[in-house]
Amino acid sequence: MDPSWAQETFTPYGISHWVLLGAAAVGAVLLVRVGRRQRGTRSGVLFARAFASLLGLFAVAMQVYRLLPSQWDIDVSLPLHLSDLTWLVAVYALWTRRQWAYSLTYYWGLTLNPQAMITPALDAPGFPHVDFVDFWTQHILVVWAAIYLTWGLGLRPDWRSLATTAVVTVAWGVAVFGFNLVTGANYGFLNAKPNNPSLLDVMGPWPWYLAVEFAVGIAAWALITWPWTRSAGRSARRAEPAE
């Protein structure tokens, strides 16, 4: 039998929440250091692919668990949340370093995942319950992947990356919103706000918060794109020969 403390519902901003946020920050710093040391080397490629395998195997195992008859619930068992797409593209980005996959990992992983970690919509017992482990492991690993690819391996976003991410996000939203209407589910919280407190609470009622959320998201993505494009422009100007 699990110890009694493991049966308590996870409480945002409790001890376990702060410990996990701290561990995520420390792990990110260590991964950046590892990435910079291995940048451009064979060991860097092997490390990135090992990272991809770890994330992919864990996420697939959790998805199989969700599809078991004892766990099946059409409202939560399908991989239709944007975070589900995020781990998929993060695995591909780590393995191949393709720009489009990196772009999605960068924008989704550095805005949506941190928001979910800071205001977690997690109605489940604490550690070591599988829902707790699944939520935090996947979200932290994806944030780490985005940070590792950017500050460790040196990949960079640009305005085309932002446009690609916006188009894919809208396509996902339209498809999942339709699925929610048909099934009564609420993947992506597109059809209603989560019961737990979240940033959506300050964005107005449904459906207006969807437009506000998208606008805020685009603004945030622009803010985390501009420094890279600005520095790239400066580098290009310095490289131009003097007349």
C-alpha cells in the first residue's frame, strides 16, 4: 500500500511544487553546460539522441498506460493536448535538429510548458502517483530539450520559425476544437477553462479567452524571437566588408 502522504492531492505551490521547479532550473543549467562542451562533436550527437530516446520512451510508455482498458477515458486518454505534440516534435528535434521541429519545440516548450508548470492543472495525488510522475516528467524534459537545443547546441529561431509555429498551432486548435465539440472532451482547454487556477482566468470568459490567449502567445513568441534576430543582424553587419 502506498504511504498516506502519496494519496494526498497535489497542491500547487506546496513543497513538492517548489522542489520540482527548483530541480527543473538546476537541470537546465547543467544541460546548457553539457551542450556547450559537446557542441559540434560526435558525443554531442549521441547525447542528444540519448535524450530524445529517454523522452520518447517515457512518453510512449505513459501513452500506452492511458490506453489500457482500466485507464481509458476519452476525455483524457488521447494524445491531443498541445503538450503531447510538443514532446513528439522535441524528440524529432533532438534526433535530427531540423529547424521546423526545433522551432515548435522552442516556442511551445519555452512558453506553454513553463505556464503549465507554474500554474499546473493537475488534479491527482502527489508523488509517486503515475499521473504526477507523467505530468512533471514530460513537461520538465520538454523544457530541458528546448533549452538544451538553444543555449547548449546553438540552434536559433527566426521570424519564419514564429510564423511556422503560429500556423501549426492554429491548425491544431481548429482540429481539436472540432473533436471536443463532437465528443464533449476539452483537450487543450479550448472549450472551457480548467477547474484549477490558471492564467486563463484573467483572459475573460469563453470564447474570448481563446483570442486573448493566442494574441498573448504571439506577443510572447515575438519577444523571445527578437533578441536572436537582432543579434544575427548585428553579426551580419560586422561581417560585411568595408568599402
